[in-house]
Amino acid sequence: MKLIIAAIKPFKLEEVREALTDIGVSGLMVTEIKGFGAQAGHTEIYRGAEYEVNFVPKVKLEIVVASELADQVVETITKTARTGKIGDGKIFVLDVAQAVRVRTGETNQDAL
């Protein structure tokens, strides 16, 4: 099993969710986050004063899938979340040692 962590632009969330559902992803976790990378923040004006915003809002997706599906999930997120502009996000893929469904006690692939 693989854990795929993706940080994407918030307005792309629904489009990415639909694309993942279409390829058979049955669940994901979403967290609103802030961060910076190459985009490095920007300035905003609020009540006449200029403020530097160092952290850019993003959405973090966490998805656990069978190892065979991981490459397809990464490709789908990449294609769907891409705008071609700086700050499109990052994707990380990690190995998962164990998964347990709390309600039933099912483990690993059955828990997904």
C-alpha cells in the first residue's frame, strides 16, 4: 500500500476529487494548510496598509491506495491540479506498513 500526500491549490480540490473517484479511489482526507515553496508568498493591502503574506493557502490530500494504483493516482492528480503556473503543488508517495478499519477490524487492503 502507498500513502500519497499532495498539496494543491484550493480551487482545484473538487476537480481532483472527481478525477480520483473516476479512477476508483474510494476515499481521501483533506486538510486546509498554508505553506511556501517557489511561490514564496505575496503582498496584500488591507485597510490601506500593505502586508506581506509569507504562507500561501493550499489543500493537503492524503490518500492510501493499493501499490498498483499509486502511479495512476499520482498521474491523475498531476494532470488535474496543473495550471502551469508557479505554486501548483507537490506530491509525495510513501510506503504504508499497515492499515486497520476501526469499525470492523479489517486490515491492510481490506481496510481500504
